[in-house]
Amino acid sequence: MLAAGLVAGALGLAQAQDGDLPLSGVPRATCAAGDLPETSLQGRVPPADYASGRAERGYRCNTVQVGRLGVRSQLGSGGFKVQRYTDRTGRTCAYFDSALMVGTNLLPALLGGPGLGVIAVDMTDPARPVRTANLITPAMLQPHESLLVNQQRGLLAAVFGTLATAPGILDVYDVSADCRHPRLRSTTLSGVLGHESGFAPDGRTFYSAGAAGFTLAAIDLADPSAPKVLTTQTGVVYHGVRLSDDGRTLFAANIGSPSLRGTRLLSDAGLDILDVSEVQDRRPQPRMRRISGLTWPESSIPQVAEPFERDGRRYLLEVDEFSDLFGDLTRFNQPSNPVGAARIIDVTDLRRPVVVSNLRLQVHDPTVRPRLVNDPGATLVVRGYAGHYCSVPTRREPRIAACSMIGSGLRLFDLSDLRRPREVGYFNVPGPDGGSALSQPAWDVDRRQVWYTDSDEGLFMVGLRGPAAALLAPATSRTTTGRPR
């Protein structure tokens, strides 16, 4: 811990955000006739709705359920990632991990669920999804948050991971020829340590983030059958990482630096921006150099920062998960802990990133949270009114974002004005203990759908309607979650 702290200190302290943005919810969505709107605060499923049976009907606004794959199970029926890919024949598939933790998907599998490992699904008709394969190599059995597909090369990859870290067994599959039946290219120990990940857009470099293992490894996938570790950075507690279009800049969700400050375990959680051009250029003994960092006072556990562009400027859609579990050990998992939710960060100047707006719900308001402690959806670490993953449908001029916000379900935000985002819709199917929309959402732009997993319910295909659908223009270039038609 001390050594890691010294390394982090040598990198320099992150630039602190001034914290003058509101922490209350964005303006609420206007729902259409026939929707099933929420009955309380924005993002809340109140105990009264469980008592009356109203919660069983779910909540939807400018959305409709198109299809579903899975079974209800409090032990888990879906994991942390949903990926979408269209192969060279034009066939579209989805991939999702079936387990939150090792073994929790055994009972759902016995009850008729989609089975173990990473599930490959034929999405020719999202209303009738067809499971076509179960990937059960080591990393795919427990990828934690590392499952990613590279659109350019058609590679599906993951490292073995847990809530902390694990030996980084890296599995690489080729899905380019027939996405229904991925072809294993390699299983190696090249991931070093596993938890989260990132992929260079050109598909030549996979990044394995070891989180509690204090490592970030860059792996050469020029030959997917023979991955090679290019370099490993130590002394960092990174979560998800994303790359610029040219693969030369890496945006790391920084869980924090090991701390010796009083009761703090980790400090300075936020964003780190790294120059990885030496990795991209395959320089001998490449180094990953820190350009800058950013923190925000309400940060919880930074999860991932998705890049996009708008009107010639560069931005990140960053999301924090859960509440702050590491900042102060005297108030572990308390209502008073910060909830980071999500935000838009301007990174046009890589040395001076700045938060321009927050994407929050009323249940994330620190003045409200103490009143919600008895809600089924607000309890314990694996539930809660908080964030987990967000995504945009395209890196070019997106006007909408989807966020899995755990007990508040899937939330849709209007990004037409990046400094004044608004809610434009939602879809929430609460389980008996609150439910939890956890996965990174995947977009099917042409069909105006979002796909995500709810850990209690499985894979959902959700159609956008009305003002939400109007924000989703047909694809004109490669998106973050699908190939061009």
C-alpha cells in the first residue's frame, strides 16, 4: 500500500473540480399516454408500491419492452456488460455475461436460464432472441466487468476477474465471420491481473485493468492467437479504460490512490488521462505517461468514461458506481456517503479537463438520500440508487445517453444541450428486493433499441418511443456498439 501510494504521489495530484454544479436531479421526463410512470421521486421505487403490488408492473416512460432472455433469480441472471456486433454477413448478435460473481448463475441455469459463461445471442429478431452459444473458457466464466467486443476487427475479449482482482487469464474470440458461433483464438495469462478493461479502436491493443491488483497491462493482439504483454503500469487502481479514436490517449476511471490520511483507504478518485502513443506505435519498452487528472467532490467509485465528440469539441460521459465505499472507513455504505452518478467532462484540452454538467436523479440528491434508506432498492452495496454504466449510441454527435442506474433501472438522458441535460425516458422492472440494472447498455441504432441486463431478470431489449426515439438518428458511421450497415 505504501509503495503504491508513493508511486501515485509521484504522478502528481489530480486537478480538483470546483464543485459548483447542482447535485439535484435533472428535469424529469414527460411521459406519454399509456406509459407506466414513477409514483414518487425521480428514480425511486417506494415501499408503498411493493405493498400495493404496483412495483410488480414496473415503470416505463417513452419506452416499451421488445424482448427478454433469462429467468428471475435473486442470485443473479445477468452480469455487467452487454455488447452488440454485426458480422460480415450482416447478422447481428448480442453478448452478455451471466454471473455477477462466481457460481451465482448456477441456480438460474438449472431453472431454465440461458446457461453459464458469456451468452451469444442471435438478434435477427430482438423480440425472439435465440441463444446460440455459451462461452465457458476461464475468463468467460467469470469476466466480471471486462467483456468487450472490438468493432473493427470483430474480436470478443475478456479477462478473468472478481470484485477485487484475479489472475488475468485472457480469452480472445473471433466473431467476425459468424457472430452466433464465436471462434476461440487463445486463452493465455497475458492479462496480468483482471477486473475491468479497454480496447483500442483498431483492435490491436487490449488493456487489462487489475483494480485492487494495482496494475494496468497493455496487450498486443495483432495476432489474436498469440497475445503479448507490451507493458504493465503498477501503483494504479484503475477501473474501466477507454481510448481515443487514434488509440493514443487513454481515459482511465481512477478509483483512487492508496491513502494514509486518517480513516481514508483511497483518495483522489476521479479521472486520469494517459498518453499511450508509445504503446500504439509499438515502441520498444513503451511507457504510459500521465497527462492530467480530475476529481470531483461527490465522486464515489469511478467506473468508466466513454469518449464522444460534439461540434468539434471532445467530451467524456463518465459514470461512478454505487456509493463511496473507500473514502472514509468510518461511514462504510451509509446514506451520507457521496453518490457520484454521472457527468459530462470536456477534454478538448487534455491538460485541463473540466466537468460541464451532471447526470443525476432526484434520488441521488444528498439532501434526499437519508429518507430513502428503507426502500428495497436502496439497500446494501449490490443495490442502491446509484450509477453503474452509461453509454452513447455513437462517438459522433450523440444526442442521447443510456445509463444503468441500479435500483432506478435504465435511464435515458437528452444530451441536446450538454450543459443542461434532461431526462427523456426510463425502463425499470424492480425485483423482489429492488432489482438492479447493472450492465453497460448496448445500442441498436437502426431499430431504436437499447439492450441491457438486469441482474435479477436477465437480458432486456427496450424500444424507444416518442421524444426518446427522435433523439436517436439512424446510424451514418460506425457506432460504439455496432458496425455500420
